[in-house]
Amino acid sequence: MDPLYVKVHARDNVAIIANPGGLPAGARFADGLMLQEDTPQAHKVTLQDLTEGEPILRYGQVIGNALRSLAAGSWVREDLVAMPSAPNLDELALATEVPAAQPPLEGYRFDGFLNPDGSAGTKNILGITTTVQCVAPTVDYAVRRIKAELLPRFANVDDAVAITHTYGCGVAIDAPGAAVPIATLGHISRHANIANSPLVVSLGCEKMQPGRLLPSDPAFPVFDYAPDLIRLQDERGFAETIAAIMRAAERRLEVLNRRQRQSLPASQLIVGLQCGGSDAFSGVTCNPAVGYAADLLVRAGATVMFSEVTEVRDAIHLLTPRCATPDVARDLIREMRWYDEYLARGYADRSANTTPGNKRGGLVNIVEKSLGSIAKSGTGAIHSVAAQGQKVTAKGLVFAATPASDFICGTQQLASMNMHIFTTGEGTPYGLALAPVIKVSSRTTLAERWPDLIDLDAGRIATGEATIESVGWDLFHLILEIASGRKKTWADHWGLHNALAPFNPGPVT
Ligand code: CA
């Protein structure tokens, strides 16, 4: 392939190398630009001479300032870029450029499981939740037996899942920060894909008692966990405990097995968006394609969540104008401020986000990473903001505040979502047991290296073989197929399911 660079915005004075394997010094692009030095794929090259201190523009935004003068065709390495400070939260425009609603998309449906609370399941799973880490190996043991001895008799049930985690005791359970993991685990324990109703296994003496994990909710009359609560300290030994869990599981499987998929509108989808192992292509291929699919989902009436506070913080000035009302914009700023203060308590800031893999993938700093990350949110108005640990109930595009760590963000989004889209540049085999995770690659080289892990290749956008629109539509259709159980993600095919990792900003005792 001829030397090719990808420039995102007309104002940009840098572009990224598209050629797999990178390009050598002396390579000449179609417009006559010549590379000054060997430059890896996805890394940036200057399109014109830059003087010391001059702003470096990508996505039409300043990603930093040149630390020395750079001739046209130079490799823009991390050590040549001074990072700008984050946008001031007190000087942001609130709901000043609210995008007009796009025309509704009618007629798109999927086959899902309708739940007692009105939510839709994309899977039909027996969920066994836990109040504390102490019981996790016992529940894992029981689930292995359930899968081997019971599940084969219940053809309509997809899986049995132990909802285990590291929380539950040895924590300041009444501290304000504790509300985040407790709420997250409570919502996951009533997930749409377990028909809102888990078996509950408790130890007995733990801080997070069953009533705290699952407070009785008058708006939730179907849930009555008392008959399906097993307390290990009330049982007579291990074998009796396992037998009790198996008996409760069998009763529950009989109920779940009677459930049938039915045609439901696409508006019943709650789709969580995330990126992990991002590279400089993420912001021009997979993330905009996901953004296009996000716009389609919103037009179809669905809920689309984007998250990862430290990956939107440096692009916040582009998001507050898009909020539907000044109040929504203020909610968004509240979540940014909360996280700034959380990081400051640990003597860190948002620049702690970028990884060695991000940098290898051509991202020089968190500003550049954020500008690419927010492309996942598409182009529509931001309708609502959910605080850390809060369940998303609104329709349309929602910002749900979470950390950016893949497995922590995924756990927190799982509290609300029945479908997960995950974009990746460097690659990760990440998956979740309770909701399907569709993985979209930023580069074709990754999709070719991992043909049995990546579900959709967006890298073809960089070479012009596909468009943002075409990959966006492909993803939209793939979401409906997987939500209907007609297709499986690679993560589900192999059973790659990451452990839950609830975010605990509160103290441990
Ligand atoms: Ca992430």
C-alpha cells in the first residue's frame, strides 16, 4: 500500500500513519510530504513546519504544544509534546449547542426476555449473588456442579453465573463512598439477564447483609429473596451447604426454563460503550463507528451509556454544550469535579490514565486519548447524567460516571446495561458473564491477528475500504442479532468472563 496518513479535521497540523508496520524515513505521501524519520503505524507526523511552543492540533483541538521546532514530516513523539491543563470546570458553556433530535428509526426489533420490572433480558441466566467475598469459592463450587448436573436439563436457560466480587466486609460500610459498590452490586443482583431475581448466598457475619445489598423495594413486588437466601453459618457443613444451593437452583431453573424470547422493540436495549487498550486509530475508526451506531440506537429509542470520567475530562468543553439542558450540563460538571477531587486525594490527576500500550499505539497524552474516546458518544444531545453507582433509567444518550479502568467501568455499566460494546486498539480478550460484550477493533492488523476474539473490524475505515456509516450500520445490526441470541460474541463462545470489580471509593477498615 502507498504511504498513507489519516488527518481527522481540516485544521489539524498532524496526522497518523495508516500503513501497517509504519513507514521508513524518506517515504513520500501523495501530497509530496516526506517523512523525516522511521515512524510506526498510528503514530503522528507533522504536516507542516511547527515552531517551538506552537499548538499541535488533532481533531481540530489542541492536544499539546511543541517542545521544540519540528520540520514537516517529523514524528511527533510523546517527549516532544507539552500537555495542556484540563479545561476549567467553571468556564464551560452549558447547553449552548444542543443538537437537534434526529428522525426516529422505526421498526427495529430483537428477540429478548421480558422481565417482571419491564426491562428486557438479552440472555436467560440463573444468577447466584453473594454478599461477601468469603463465600465466593463455595458458590463457584456450587455453580460448577449446577452447570454439570442441572443445566443440561433446562434447555431455555443459557448459563448459571456466580455473581462474586471482592466487596462485602472489612469496609467502612456507612461511609459515603460505600454507597457506590453497594448500589452497583445491588443493581447487578437484579440484572435484566437473570430475570431480576437472584439466589442469594450470604456468610452470616458480614458487613453487607442481604438486606443492605437488596433493600426491600415496594416498587419491586416480584422480588422475594427470603426463600432463596442461603446463609453458610446456618448450614451444617460444606456438603449440606452445596446441597441447599443446588435445591434452590433447581427450583429457580424450573421458573427460568419457562421463559421464552419474544419480539421486543430496539428501545428496550441499554447499551454500554467502553474502550480499552486504545490507540491513535481508535478515535478515527472504531470509536466514530460506535458513535454512528449510538446515534442509530438513540433514534430507535434505546438507551446508550458512555462513561470513563478521566477519558472525557479533557474533552468536557465539547460535551457540556451538547447537554440537553443547563441542568444536565451541571450534572456532568458535578461528576467531573467529584473525580478531580477523588484523584487529588491520591495525589494524582487525569494524566495517570494513559498506559504504555496507549503510548505504543501513538497516543501522546490523555488529551489526545479523550478527544478520540468521546467519539463513541456520537453526535446527539446528552439527555441525562448518572452519578457513580446510580442505575441509568433515562432513554437516549446518557453519561454514566465511572472510572475508566476496563473491568471497573464494565462492572459499573453492567448495573444498567443489557448489551456492551467495547472498542480496542491494542487488543483485550475482555468479556462479562451477565451481558454480551461485542469487541470492535481499531485496526485491521488486530482483527487479523485475533480473528477469534474480535467481533467487528473497524480498521477498514482507515484504508477507505469501509466508511464510518457502513461499519456503524454493521454494528447496529450485529447488536440486534446478538441481543436476540441468534449470534454469539467471541467472548461468550470461549467463556471469557472477567471477574466483577466494583469501584469502592470508600475506606477499607
Ligand atoms: Ca476503559
